[in-house]
Amino acid sequence: MPIKQMLTVVLFLSMSDIMKRIFLITILRLVLLLTLGLSNCKSSGTNPSSRQDDTTYAPTAAINTTRGHELFQQRCIACHGLNGKYRNNNAADLQFNKLDSIGIINTIVNGKGAMPMFDHVMPDSDLAQLELYVKTLRR
Ligand code: HEC
């Protein structure tokens, strides 16, 4: 038996009756807490209706376009304008764009007509934020 377990046993045997009870109750509580905690996880994982009641779900599910908006202001408004309607350099009206996510990202990465390519000037995470934001401009 490893030394740690042996010490625990010796400690346990040397305890008074009342201490032994407290010790056992503490362990019981721990086991109960663990099993209860696990069963809670299981039920929220398999039951979709309990997810809707879970208020912690809302903030993570909401789409945050703050970063996308910031990037758009820095890099895109010169041609597309704040709300995507401005058509400088014959830019496309983004309120009427019907591209899917891939199409939007493709346009930003490779450019199109008078629109420059933004490949290598921003990380993938920024591209994703911009793509999300461009979609919110649609009317
Ligand atoms: C120098 C001007 C210019 C800048 C800056 C610019 N664009 Fe464009 N954009 C254009 C032009 C011009 C077109 C139309 C290209 C064509 O169809 O020939 C276009 C087209 C697009 C389209 C395709 C729309 C469609 O319906 O086909 C998207 C999406 C787009 N731009 C997003 C962006 C985003 C996001 C940025 C900033 C990262 C940006 N653009 C910056 C000029 C620009």
C-alpha cells in the first residue's frame, strides 16, 4: 500500500468516534456532490429544452459585431460607406449583396473589380468578423 494511503488509514484509526463520523460524512457529501453534479451535466447535455432555460447560453449565442463594425470603418467605408450603400469607385451596394459567407470572404480576400484584395493584411479571425458584419448590412 502506498505511504499516503497508509498514513490516511493510521490517521483514521487514531480518530475519536465523533471525528470518524465527521470524516465519513464529509466523504459521503463529496461523493453525493460529484454524482449529482455529473447527472446535472448529463441532463443539460441531452435535453434541448433545458438549454433554453439556461440563461448562460444567451450571451455566447448572440452575434457580436463590434469588431466587424470597427474593421469595416477602418477598411471599407471609403468605397462602401458606413451603411454599405455608398458606391464610390462603382462599389457594390452591400445592402443588396446576396453572397453567401464563402462568397463574401472570397471577395474580401481576393478583391473584385476595383476592390483591392485584403489577403495578408488581416488575420482569419478578422475576416470572419467582417463577413458577419457585412451580412448585418443587408436590407
Ligand atoms: C477601393 C474601394 C473598395 C474598398 C476599400 C472595398 N471595396 Fe468592396 N467592392 C468595391 C467594388 C468596386 C466592388 C464591386 C466589384 C465588382 O462587382 O466588380 C465591391 C464589392 C464588394 C462585395 C461584393 C458584393 C456583391 O454583391 O458582389 C463585398 C462583399 C465587399 N465589396 C465587401 C468589402 C469589404 C468587407 C471591404 C473592407 C474590407 C471592402 N469591400 C472594401 C470596392 C471597394
